[in-house]
Amino acid sequence: MKTTISSAKNPNVSVRTARRVAPSAARIVSARNEIASIRELVRTARPHLAEVANARNNAYLYLYDSFVRESPHKDVMRIVEKRFVDFGLSGKVIRITPFTNCRSLIEDELRYGVKTVVVVGNNETVAKVMSRAADLDVVFGLIAVGKKDNELAESLGIPLNEEACNTLAARKIELVDYGVINNQRFFLTSIHIQNARLRITCDNTFVVKADKENVELAVSNLLPSSVQGMTKGFLHPQDGKLEVIIRPQVSGVLSGLFNRRAYSKPSVFPFRRLLVSAARPFVMTADGRETQESSVEITVAPKKLKMIVGKERRF
Amino acid sequence: MDKMGGDDVETIVGPSVRVEGDFVSQGNIVIEGQVSGSIKTEKNLRVEQGAKIAANVTADSALIAGEVKGNIKAMNTLELTPSARVDGDVEVKTLIIAAGAALNGRCIMGGDAGLNGAKTRVKSGSYEDNNLISKES
């Protein structure tokens, strides 16, 4: 009131006051504007931030085999999952069953930003996933659980159980070859055909014939072949070729007496395309899965599979 | 050739196996069985005793202990062991023939595997050129 009276009496006083207050008012206005623009920025950025957080969480997809939740592995999995969180490797977990279509499952998750698919299980789990999904454009990792059937992890230099999380976090990616059977399904480790009368053609250029009718045939990639005497060496999963090992059966008196199969020294041929056919259907084991075949075409997809590997890998 | 073994070996043709066709490899080859057609490798070839080859052979270096019916072209060394028998022309930089080895064919030798080398007719282990190295086994 005083001011009003004084200003009414003296107009210079109100001008002075106005001059003194004006900069503060301008500052307040600009601050308000600034706050408003920040609010607007936050409002517009919020969905994107959520998207980024979502994508980050979904960068990893974990495919659990059903056995990993069972009693001997429960404690290991608890530690493994704790490490996923500690290392910032959290992601979506899906439990796969024998009826799970891994290909369509991974394809769906790729749409939501999945960059890495981690198979949690053993050799059989890897075969289950890779037989249909090896050609997808995604990085594959492996957490090998348990102590049995984990030769593939050993070959890739991945330690077993919770120690595998360190390898996963280190994220050393190597491009490796995988095999294609009849242009339909894939294999990573090996193929085995036990004693059949086979016609074998390599790379469409030469035919391999055995003196004896029955031969044992093995194709190796990420695991050495099961053929006796060939379990070491011959592991070149980055050379763009697969190796076929052929061992003709030898008929002898002793082998007949003791019902034991005897074989002559094995032959090894690297190839890009292998045709195996027989007059009668034969049993073929690819990555541990048995099928009945009469003609098989095996080709190689050179360095197409992105795999997280460890320092101790065998190639 | 001595280094060829273990993991260096890429292709092995076992003793009871026959290969028919054009056999091309980028790695070392060991042949203990039979091959007919042609053999070509950028690395070393070893033909073991008892092996039979009816093919033209091209390799970086070759060690022959078995039978070869066909021409051999080796960019570097061709070594014939006492049990070796070669029926065909050879074109090599350096030739090593052990006593007892048989070579029936024309021999072209020199720095560029015969391009500028001397031509020599060799029969059953005898030799007429200074580039030939006699090896007592």
C-alpha cells in the first residue's frame, strides 16, 4: 500500500521498482519456459527410453532345456542366473521341449530386438536348436550344464556350468562352418553312418570306393569323429570344408568268431559337397539324432555361424 | 616332406580304398590305396609303399614309395624311395632317387620345374644330369 501511495505521489518510484523487478521476472519466465521445454523433452523421450531399456533387456534370449531345472542342476542354475544379472546379461528365458519349434521361436524374438541366443543345456540341446536355426542371423552362445554330454562346450573352449557366464560376458565371437543335410536341416558337430554299402561322391569330382562292401562313414566339424584312431586332430571348423572319414570293414576269421567288427585304416577327405547313397536305407546319426536315409547330400555353409567361444577352444 | 604328418595331413586315401576321378586338394595328401584319374595339390604328396596310382600328378613336393603310372610335375622336390616305381615323365626342380627306385620316362629339371632346365632320359634309377641327387638308402 505504501508503495502505491508513494508511487501515486511520485511516479519515479514505481518506474524504479519496475526496473529493479523486471530482470528477476524475466529470469523467472525464462526458467519456466526452460522447465516446460524439459518436461516436453522428457515426455517425448520417455517412450524411446522405455524402448531402449526393453531392447537392452531383450538382447539375450535364453533357451533352457527342461533338465536344467531339475534337482542336480538347480543350484548351478541359481548361480548362473545370479551371474546373468551381475554381468548385465539378463534376457528372456524360454524353456524348450521336444515339440518346440526353435526356428520360429527365435525368428519371433528377433523381431523384438534379440541379438544373442544362449542355449542352456548340453550337446543334445544344441543339436535340438541348431538343427533348425543355425542359418539365422544371430549370435549363438552356450551355457553347458552338468558334466555329461558337453564335448561341444569343450571343443568351443567354454567352461562348464556357472564358469560359462564369464565366456558369455567376454563375448568373443568366431565364425564357424556348419553342415547342411539335404538342404533341409543343419548339423554342427558330426555325422556317423555305421556299416552300410555306400556310394560316396566328393565335390562332384571323384568317387570313393572300398574294396570291402561295408564301410563306416563319419563327417566331422566341431567335434572329432567317433571313428577309432581319428579322435584327435582333423578339427578345422573354420576352413570352409568338412572332413569325411571312411573306414572299410574287414572280414576276418577272428572278427567272425568274436562277433567283433574289424576295420582297415581310415581314409580322410575334406569336401564342400558330399553325396552318399545306398541301395538299401541306412541309419545316419547327425549331432546325436538318428534318421533313416537312402540318399544324403551334405554341404557346408562356410563361416556362417556366429558363435561365442572361449580362449581354450580346440581350433 | 618330413614335416608332413599329424595335423598337417589333410587328405588320406587308406589302403583298402579306391579313388576314381579328379582329385584336387589344397593341403597335403597321403596315398596308401589306389587312385585313378588325376591328382593335384598345392602342398605335398606322399605315396606309400603298396599304393597304386594311375594318374597324372601335380604337387609342390612329392615322396614316392609306391607305383605311379602317369606324369609327375613337382614344383620343388621329387623323392623316389627304393620301393618306388614311376612309369611316366617327371618335371621337377630337384630330383632325389634312391638306389633301387625305377623311373621309366622323360625327366625335365630346372629352377622353374623344367621350364629352363635340362632334359634327361632316365631309366631305372640311372642318371645323367648334375641336378640329380643320388641317395644311398
